[in-house]
Amino acid sequence: MTMKHAEHVWTVQVDSSRSEYFVAAAQIYCSTFSLQDREPVRVLAERLDSESAAGPNALHIDVFGTGAKFSGNTKAIAVYHYMSNSNSGLLSFLAVKKAFRGMGYGSRLYSVVKRRIKLDGLQRQSLAPTGIFCEVRKDQPHNPNDHTFDFWKQNNTFPISMEWLHPRISSEDTITSLTLLFSPLVRSYRHRLPSAFLARAVEDIYQIAYRKPLDDPLLARVRESIKKTHYHTLLR
Ligand SMILES: CC(C)(COP(=O)(O)OP(=O)(O)OC[C@H]1O[C@@H](n2cnc3c(N)ncnc32)[C@H](O)[C@@H]1OP(=O)(O)O)[C@@H](O)C(=O)NCCC(=O)NCCS
């Protein structure tokens, strides 16, 4: 990806819901994702403020901007988790303001996400994390007007051959059937994922990101789709 001219770009790690950068992040979050596809801002705020930096897992909200460094110049946001048990990451939301899409900003912010997940793994376990999960709507790969899937492909992120169900934290009845994607950070996970790793990772995602117990019935269904084989292929 080439930039036409060198421009000043910056990122800020948002550490509190009282930060002006949190307000900028919340604006992009709400204008990009409908309430059906996201949690209310108060859930994000509560989680960010209750997060302990010393814990085994981590929630990060990063904002990306260009030009002078102030919250009004925020152009993109990423909300993501480091998950200790599976030594992997989950990117919950990545969004670039509509007027600034297709300019390489999403990819730049995603590189920051990868670096921080690597750092989290190395600091907490002295071990390089395996990769980063994310989710897309099931129809996205087949929708010519939606470039999200092109974006993920370009960023070396591919669908996993399994069933994926996403329950909302704030609304017990909202369950979305999505496609789970994986972006490998280590060579050995480049083409296929061991089922045992996948089982640990889906438990992490349900417990840490969705706040569900290990006996959650949806998690049981997802696990069922993992059990059948030793490896799961990344669909390219
Ligand atoms: C998905 C999203 C984050 C991508 O960010 P972006 O800054 O627009 O993407 P980039 O400019 O870094 O593009 C990277 C690659 O994605 C693909 N891509 C992005 N926009 C595209 C478009 N309009 N047409 C075709 N391909 C496109 C290309 O392959 C591109 O690589 P290239 O420029 O080398 O061809 C952004 O479009 C967005 O905010 N979408 C809405 C929210 C969303 O769906 N988020 C993802 C799920 S949480």
C-alpha cells in the first residue's frame, strides 16, 4: 500500500472513558455500526474503566489520526482483546470514518493492533501469540458492494471452517450467526489451526469478550462444530 505523500499519522491508546479520545472513538463506533451489530457505548466504557492493566487478559481501544494530534482529527478506531489462555487476540471492531476509507488507514491501524497483541503475548507469556480472530457477516464474502472481505484478505486474514455464533452482552436474545476469521502471526498457524487451540480460543472469546460461562449453550454448539477433525482449514 503506497501513500501519495508522507503525512503525519498518530495513534493513542485510550485508557479511560473520560478521555476526549474515548468520545471521538464512540462517535465513530456509533456512526459505523448499528445497535444490532454492536454493544451500547456504556458497555464499552464500563469495560474499559474496569480493566486492570496487570491482568492476564487485556482490552484495548486505540484511535488513529492524521495531522495535528488532537481528538478532532481521529479517523479510525480499533477495539480488541488479548486473551491469555489461547495466547491470541480478538479484534472486536475496526472502523475508519466513511470519508477516509480506502486510503490505507484501516491497514495502518491493524498493524498497530498486531504489534500490541504481540507485545501482550510476549510480556505476559514470553511467547509470540498465534494470531488474531475477527468476525464478519456471513454474506460479506459474496457481496460485491462490501469491501470488508477484500480488506481482510489483503491483510492476510481468512475464514475458519466452523460454525460461529455471536451472542450480545447487552441483549440476551440477540444471537448472530457470523463467520470467524483468523490472521496468523506465527508460521505454523498459517494454513490450518489445531482443533485443541481453536477450542481454547473459542472459550476465551466467550468468557472474555462475550462474558459467557463455560457451560453456555451457544458455546456448546460452537464447540460441537470444532470437535469433528484434528485441524481446521483457513479458507483462502
Ligand atoms: C473495513 C475498513 C476498516 C477498511 O479500512 P480502509 O482504511 O478503508 O482500508 P484500506 O485503505 O487499508 O484498504 C486495504 C485493502 O482493503 C481493500 N479495500 C478497501 N477499500 C476498498 C474498496 N473501496 N474497494 C475495493 N477494495 C477495497 C483493498 O484490498 C485494500 O488494499 P489495496 O489498497 O492495496 O488495494 C473500513 O472500510 C470500514 O471502516 N468499514 C466499515 C466497518 C467494518 O466493516 N469494519 C470491519 C469489521 S469490524
